[in-house]
Amino acid sequence: MVRFSIITINIGRTMLPKLKKMRFFSVKIIAKIKLSHSFTRITFQGENVKNMLTYAPDQWIKLSIPDANGFAPKITNQEQYNAMDKNTRPPMRTYTIRHIRRELNEVDIDFVLHGDEGPASAWAIKAKIGDEIQMRAHCHSIIKKPAGCRWLPPEEANEFLLIADETAVPAAIGILEQLSHYKDPPKVTAYFEVPHQDDCLETPNWPELNLNWQVRNEGSHDYNRLLINAAEKFNLPQNNRFYVWLAGETTAIRHIRLYLAEDKKLNNEKITFAGYWKLGQAI
Ligand SMILES: Cc1cc2nc3c(=O)[nH]c(=O)nc-3n(C[C@H](O)[C@H](O)[C@H](O)COP(=O)(O)OP(=O)(O)OC[C@H]3O[C@@H](n4cnc5c(N)ncnc54)[C@H](O)[C@@H]3O)c2cc1C
């Protein structure tokens, strides 16, 4: 059996590149479309896209964000990046693969443009066709264990609660798309919080899907409050095959997870969660 510690095996001083799952490579912008008030889709193309792996609809990648002049030093591997001066190396930010078309070497990412106080959002606002950026992604390797995603529900799960703010909406819609293709699409309750009515994007629909868009008051910075309220009103089903996926602002997601696990006594194994950003802090 292949053990995952194999990633640390060296032959002499050379690590076999095929063992490495995470790779850095350049991609170029080939399209940029405004989807709604807050979401902009950027399509990237690069010859390494065909090697990227997607284990789940919430599969994430990292982008090495260029400076205001569009410059970023080339990164070849994580060790090199870690060794760079923390104050001057390019910031890395995490995004979700919304679509991938390996046959065309194309990948779509839906960016929330939240202003220019963060380097990634500032870059995405200004980005134009032809601009290049480095991506770090999970790629083909002999290591087969899923990585870079959280949506890995047990096979027997047949009822779901999905909670997402705008940063996690691209992943959450991907999850709905996946569930909609099940032979019998399952019972799902979903709460998605967004800044603007116009951000209630198109999703698949089926009779057992109860999707609730929660639109914040215009300009409100009370992030994820609507999601907390919704979670606290949600009647937990008495179903052993129930599964929860939560993602959004870190403090709010922690609050909801603790509420479900401690107040509602939902087994931790039935909850998967991820803080996608932290209010007032760069992560
Ligand atoms: C697994 C994963 C998947 C993700 N997928 C996506 C995705 O597909 N699309 C997407 O848009 N984001 C996604 N995110 C969230 C994104 O990485 C963060 O929003 C990130 O902080 C943006 O970087 P930045 O450089 O713009 O801001 P930062 O430098 O990280 O932060 C600067 C300031 O902006 C604030 N800030 C950060 N994000 C927001 C926001 N959305 N709204 C308001 N204020 C904010 C911070 O609190 C901080 O005060 C994902 C995060 C994770 C962990």
C-alpha cells in the first residue's frame, strides 16, 4: 500500500517531482465577465491546467498575487516560497475552481470583488485579458488521497444542510450541481448569504431542494449574521444520514459549528466546515 509519507522520500537529494501533488505554474487571463453586483468570473488558461485534479466541487487553488505593477517573482515550489522574505514575497490567496475544461486547459474562478483593501480583490478588479498569474494547484501524482477540498460526504449521507457566504457560494453552487446529478437528488436545505439581491446566482433546482438566499442590507458589514440566525432556526432532522457543509467568514462559521455541535448535539463527524476569510484580517 502506498503510504502518504512517501512525499518526504528523497532519492539522493532529489525529490521525485511525480510524487509532488502541489505544483506552481503560470496561467493567463483569457476572459473576464461580471456575473452580478459582487461576482466576477475570470477564465485562466495554461498548459498545466490539464494536470489539475478536482476531487470535489469545493476544490481550492492558490494564487500568487502580483503587485500593483503586475509583477510577482516566479515561484517554482513551496519550499522556495517559504524561504522568501515574508514582508516582500507575493501574498497567496485561496480560491475555488468553479469550472475546469481540461481539454481546453481552461479554469474559471468566481471572485468576490470586495474592494481594494485586499491584494487579491484589488488585483481581480484591475485584471485584464492577457495578464499572467501563478497558480498553485493539486495535480496528478501517485498520491491518490483526496486533498484541497472539504466536501467529501460519506456515501450513505442522504440529507444535507449547506451554509455559505458569498466567498463560498462558488463552491456551494458547485455542490448543488453535483447533487442535482444524483439519480435521486437528495433533500437539501441551503442558506447562502450575499451582499446584494443581484448576487442570487442561478442554481439547479429540484423538488427536495430548499434554497434560501439571504441578502444583507445594502452596505452592511454584519457579515454572516443572517446565516447565524438561519442556522439557529433550522430544525435538525432526526436522520442519521444527515450531513452539514459550512463555509464563510471564520468567526461566524465557528459560531455556527459550535452551535450545531454543542447546543444541538450534532456529531462532529457530520459537520465539515471551513473559514474562508476573517473579518479585519488578511489570511
Ligand atoms: C478554501 C477557500 C476557497 C475560497 N474560494 C473563494 C472563491 O471562490 N471566491 C472568492 O471570492 N473568495 C474565495 N475565498 C475567500 C478569499 O480567499 C478571501 O476572501 C481572501 O481574503 C481574499 O483576499 P484579499 O487579498 O482580497 O483580502 P485579504 O488581504 O485576505 O484581506 C484584506 C481585508 O479584506 C477583508 N476581506 C477579505 N475577503 C473579504 C470579503 N469577501 N468581503 C469583505 N471583506 C473581505 C479582510 O477581512 C481584511 O480586512 C476562499 C477561501 C478559502 C479558504
